[in-house]
Amino acid sequence: MDEIFADGKFSHSRQVGRLEKALEHYTGARRVIGVNSGTDALVLLLKACGLRPGDRVLVPAYSFVATATSVVLAGGRPVFTDIDPDTYAMRTEGIGDEEADGARFVLPVHLFSRMADMTALAAFAAGHGLVLLEDSAEGIGMRQNGVHAGLHGRGGVLSFFPSKTLGALGDAGAVLTDDEDLADHVAALRHHGRTGRTLAHFPGISNETLHVGHNSKMDDLQAAVLLAKLTVLDEDVRHRAVLARRYDEGLREVPGVTRRPAITGAPDEVFYVYLIETDRRDELVVHLHERGIGTETYYPLPLHLQPCFAELGHRPGDFPVAEAASRRAVALPLYADLTEAEVDRVCAAVRDFHTGRVPA
């Protein structure tokens, strides 16, 4: 913070540049472009990849709403697909030729603790002439076949919302890519479409404006926080894995509780969220809340049934796996400062609820 105040420039300056380089080293990406949120990262990535007004983008029906609203904000039209019941990832098998052939982009999401099957999705995209992008907002540290999340297609994104595995003290995000031209386009779009050097270069505010861009600069304070936390990210990831295994042990014999996705120990597994499914989800949430235990319901309404997408004409039953997950899924506490003893307390409360030790 002393450096930031001495510099006198509080966004889009030296700390952001340092963070971009550190994240390039951590992820293996050729370029990382810091922006002000994971949502803006998606919007800018789609625009920089040439999304045109009305272009159709395949997205899963089960995700945070920003996955699909980003498509709309970029000028496109989301086309929903169902998910795999075991991994919660986009399921290509159920996508018909009409949906696939009429689309230009496919945007899988890496949810909770596992990446989507990027080998299968890359083959699917190539077979239908689609541009493959990744909503890898939750994917920091996840790797598949040695490649970091967000780098299996043209590009991906990271979110640094405070609850993320690598979280800031407010909103922040990034685009990551191996495509230099794409990176330059995103870098221009984040700063009002100005070309040339703008990062840590105040005179760049007078540069030529080539694109109709955004004001999506990252604050240097957030970059400084992320640089500090990046030094302990791997340690945090390891601790989260220990806690997830502790949850698995404590809940293994509890009737009516299913772990989603199942722990595999694969390199793409990073526990941003520990999720379970249960038929009495909402009652369990109340039970835990009364005992001082927080939860998060992911996601109580699937995307195709959100009011903002009513014009797309979807009805209940269109994507049954996503709808079932929305009725049954809930996240239990998981963060870097959580202790194993606290996990045991949560497990005991969940067991009490499901074994009849509290009123049904």
C-alpha cells in the first residue's frame, strides 16, 4: 500500500503489471490481462474473440448467472445445455445438431472442484466449427493434462471475488490466453478501447481509441492483495484438499447425502467449494443455520428458468439434470482458515439431521 500511495496511481498501474506477470508464471499462460471482475473478463473475452450481435453461445444450464448474462452483455445469445449428473460439467452428448450447428462458440464452466472434460469438448468444438472458450472463473490452480484451466481453447478467465480460492478484498478478475493478438485486444477493451501502452502509463489516456471499449481496469490495491496471497496459494489448495477428504470421511456413511463431484485426486481437482446433494436440502440449510453453520445454495434456480431469460421460452423439464441439481445441491463451509475440528462439527450436525436425531 505504501508503494501504491507513493506512486499516486491507484488502478491500472505497477501492481497490476506485477500481478499479471506472476499469474503468467503460475498458470503457464503467455498473457494474463487484469480486469475489474470475472464477469467483465468473460464479456471482454467474448468480444475480443469476435462475437457478433446475435451469435449463439453454448453454455450449461447450471452455473452462476454471469456465465450466461456475460454472453448477452457481449451481444450474443445463450443456448443452454444440460450437465453431467456426476461432474456437473457441460454434457455434449445431449446437444443436438441444430443447437451445435447454429452456434459459433462453446463456453464450458469448471464448477466447484473439477474441470470439465476439455479433451472431449475440444473435439466437439472442432467437429462443429466452434470457438472454444472457458468460464474458468473458479479454476485457479486446476490443470488437466498439464494445462491450466482457461488455456485449452482460445482463452479463459479468472475471478478473484473474495470467496474464491485466490480472493481479493473486492472485485477483480483476469483473462488468460496464449494468443498474443487476443490478449492485445482484451487489453485495449479494458481501457476504453485505447491502443498502445496504457498499463502504468498515465499519458496513455490520450492514446488513439480503436475500439468501443469498457472501463474495466483493475485496482492496484486488489493486485497488491492478490500478489501477497499468491505466495500461499498452493499451501491453501493443499489445506482445502485435506478438509475435503475430512468431509468425505465424516459424511461417507450418512444416508441421503451424495458428494458432488466425487473426489478423485486428479490434478484438475482444486476445492473451491465442497458440495453435497440431499433431498431435504432446504431443511438441512435451516438446521445448520440454527447451529451457527453457514451454507451456500448452488444454484436454487437453473439458468434457463431465470426470469431474465424468459424470452428464450424454456420450461421446467427442459434440462432435467440441471434442475435436479438446483433442488438438491448445497455447499458446506470450506475456506483456507477452516480447521479439521470445525469440519467435524459440521459433519456431526449433518449426520444428526439425516439420522433422525432432530425432528424431520
